[in-house]
Amino acid sequence: MRVFCEILASLVGYEFDDLDWQAVEVGLVDTDDEREERWYGCPLIGAVVSLDLKPARAVGGTEVSVKVYGAADDALRAQVELACDVAASYDISRA
């Protein structure tokens, strides 16, 4: 999830650092992907465009669902979709 956040941040020119990651880690703890009000909001405020990343964990599972909002042009939209597709193809667990 951290790499995914870093990729999205990079796309908009936002420096995603350790403090951002700590906020996402803590924010994900009480999320529930089946309840919209329990998704975590993570703003990625770039120089020109900003994205609002909303991740949520599957209750009882290890999967994380994500939604990405923002005023993106076609190129950025395609890059975000590619990042989502690539991330969805990996099963990442703690060592």
C-alpha cells in the first residue's frame, strides 16, 4: 500500500513521506470497505493537481480497496488506472 501511495503522490508532484505513511497506517485500522463512512481520506496535494485517495480494508481480510478522486486530465486518469491495475495484481504481506 505504501508504494501505491508513493506512486500516486509522484504523479501529482507530492512528496509522500514517513509521516504520511504513518497517517495512512493508523487511518486504515478502523476502515471498512463495505461502509462508505468508514473509508480513510488521504489528500495528495500536488503543485498543479490534487488527488484524494480513499483506502479501506476488507473486514476479516487482507485486501485494501481504494477510490481516487480529483480533477484529472486524460493522461493522469490513465496513469492512476494503471497504478490501480498493477497494485491489484500483487498480494503483499508482511515478512
